[in-house]
Amino acid sequence: MANSNQKPIVEGFLHQETGTICYIVYDPDSLRATIVDAVLDFDIVAVRTSTDFVDTVCDRAEALGLTVDWVLESHVHADHLSAAKHVKARLGGRIAIGSAIDQVQISFGKLLNLGPEFTTDGAQFDHLWADGETFEIGGLQARVLHTPGHTPACVSYIIGDAVFVGDTIFMPDFGTARCDFPGGDARELYRSVQRILSLPPETRIFVGHDYAPGERDYAWETTVAEQRAANKHVKDGTDEDAFVAMRRERDAELSLPRLILPSIQVNIRAGDMPEAEDNGVSYIKLPVNQV
């Protein structure tokens, strides 16, 4: 259950190019903090990275005087490169993701022919979360929910009265995440969403993306009650079989994210680039006619 008596301070930062929201979450008493889903800028045409966006997040954390204990990933993102390693280098903290990361590493290790030197046990991360595992951020109690469906390794983080759901569920007018990536499953997603929506109705939900549909302003905070009343895909009364049919039909029409191949290759390594070759250059693979 979410702890409605504990209210972390949450600041969201929109990476508009990818529609991703990165969060600083902290205990106002101890000033202990976590960073959730940090984004590395990547220009796919120039094939260059930059830390402009994530440095604004780090600058804010430093200005607040925060001590960062955790750098959390909700899953292996397919639409942006993780800046977890940069956050750790600047602010400290342990990089953590769900323990099912190995399933994603195995799938994409085969697709990308990464070979036996690429380990598929999640060892690139500092910690792998089990479902139900608990931890603390200062005086805040936190708990991990395994919420697969979008990917096998998706987790949601309950921190005090808030839950950070990654790509599992979006704002009510946008619905839910796609389930057509390797290991994705619409039925699993439906059941994961029900776990989230079984939290107390006043629980604050912070989503991993927003795309401002209908030209509304960008938004990333909602509540369990609002989602149960109005989410266009999974509001109360939505049948599981009907959801699965809808999700599969919609997913069949979607194109792949523009940055999926660069993103996956970095994110399965906890934010590291592929190991440099003998000329000192790191390379991103593009398997032809395979996705």
C-alpha cells in the first residue's frame, strides 16, 4: 500500500523531444533523494550525445542540497538513452532496475549479436529489484512493484503517497503503453495496471511520458481515483479481454520508436555506451531487415 502519511517532494522535468519526464523525488526533512528515468540527449543525425537536459536536473538537485541515494530506471527505455551513469558520476547514488532486466538483455543480445562477452545477468546495474522489495529514501518508505506488459522488466516505484509508473500507464486521456516489444504482453499489462489502480484512490501517479494530446498543456501527475474514473483504456469496468483486443489492434498500427536501436544498446548497459573498439570509438549497431 502507498503511505498517504508520507509526502515526498516531486519535481518533474520534461524532455520535450522524447516526451519523457525525469523526476527528482526527495524527503524534505533529510534531503535524501532519488532521480527517476534520467535522459541523455542524442542527435541521431550527428550521432552525438550531450548532457544539457540531465545537467539541468543535476543542477537543481545540487541547488536543493540533496544527497542522491538511488538512480532509478523504470525499465529499459526504447525511446531515449539513459543518463543514469552521468547522474551517478555527478551526484552519486546506485543505479537500479527490475530484476527481469536479464530477459531484455537476452532478447536484444541475440538480435544485436553481442556475443558471449556481453553478460545477460544484469550485472551492469548496481542493484536489481525483486517484486515487493522495500527501501528507504531518508525517512520515506518505498516499495517496488513488478509491472510487466510493456516490457518484461518494467517496475513501478511506490514512494510515500506517490507511485512512479514509467510507461505502464499514461495520463487518462492518453491511456496505456504499447505491448509489442520483445517480451511485451497486453494481458500482463492489464494485470499490472490493476495492481497500480488497487492503491489508495488518493495515491499520486507520476507517468513516464506525456505527448500533450489535443494540444493541451503537458501534464504528468494524476491520481488513482482519476485513472479509475477516466483512463480511456482501463477505467473501472474495462474488461480484460476487451482491453487485450484493443491493445493488440492499436499496437499493430504503431511504428517503432525512432531511437529504439541506439536506446536499447545503451540502456541494457545501465547507460554505458558499447565498449570502444581498438580505435577508441564506440559504435551503435543497426541490424538490417531485422526489426
